[in-house]
Amino acid sequence: MSIASRIRIEDVRVLADDWYILKKTVFSFQRSDGTWQRLSRETYDRGNGAAILLYDPGRRTVILTRQFRYPAFVNGHDDLLIEVPAGLLDDAEPEARIRAETLEETGFCLRNVRPVFDAFMSPGSVTERLHFFVSEYAPGDRATRGGGNEDEGEDIAVMEVNIDEALAMIGAGAIRDGKTIMLLQYAALHLFSRHDA
């Protein structure tokens, strides 16, 4: 059932259009009892993105990155953030973009990229829809050093971590990035056999 018939947009104002677009929208929403309620919401539009977990099932390892994230820092995370490779689509197809982003960040050329799901990461205020992928890798697939795009302020370190260690890092609070936690848990359920542990 389409929700569009239950929304009446009344006013949209752009509050900021610098790094990304912040809008304030006034709308009426038809509640489940049939009454209409007037609401106001701010939405932050940064475009859609993609994230990927590189994994080696034979060696039971994954590739992660470490980089500075200012929003996490100002919210009390006084360390680099450990993440899977990810980036905005910038009008590209999700698989094409994640291949380019992975090479840029980690130096790995991807072989068989497989989509696993997509999700809205913070739907209360951010419009971004994130496409999640997995891909097997081998050490010989690394073509460059990686490190990210210096012009965009990226200074990315690449980590190769055992899957069990990565999962333990979630519980210890060393990995706090939502997309990374989601992909590591997916890997534990679907990519690494528990009988091999």
C-alpha cells in the first residue's frame, strides 16, 4: 500500500546547502484512525551510499579501515572509527561505486561482488539508503596502498582482522559503526562456517 496518499506537503524550506542539503518540511499526515495531523520535520539529504565487507573464508579474515570521523568525535568518540569500506554513490550504480571506493580506500580490486541487502541507516532525519555488499578477497588482490582521497581529507588505514576478533571488537566497544556491525554480523551468520572455528 502506498503511503503517498496519506501525506500532504504544505511547505519545504532549504535550511542549509553547503556540504549536503538540510530541509525543513511542514506536512500533514493521515493517522491510522483517519484524522490528519500537521507535523514539521528536518531532513538531511546526503545522497545514497554503498558499503562492503571483504572476506577471506579460508583464512577467516576481513578487511576493515580506520579513519577520523568528526561527527563521532564531537559525540564523545576520541579515537579513529573502524569501518568497512563505504562511500556515497554520487549518481553511479551501487556496485560500480563500491568497486571504485574499495580500490580508493583499501587498494583491493574486487572480484565477485554480491549484494546482500539495503537499509535506511537513520530514517528519523537522514534520507540516505545504504546498499550492502560482500566480496571474497585474497592478499594478491591488493593493487595499491589505498588510503583514501587526500583532497577529501581522507587518511585511511587498512586493517586485516580475524572474523572472531572483529566480532569481539563489537562487544568490547572498539567497533561502533552501524554499517560495519551489520556486515560483520551478516558474515558471522552467512559467510563463515561455525564448524571451522
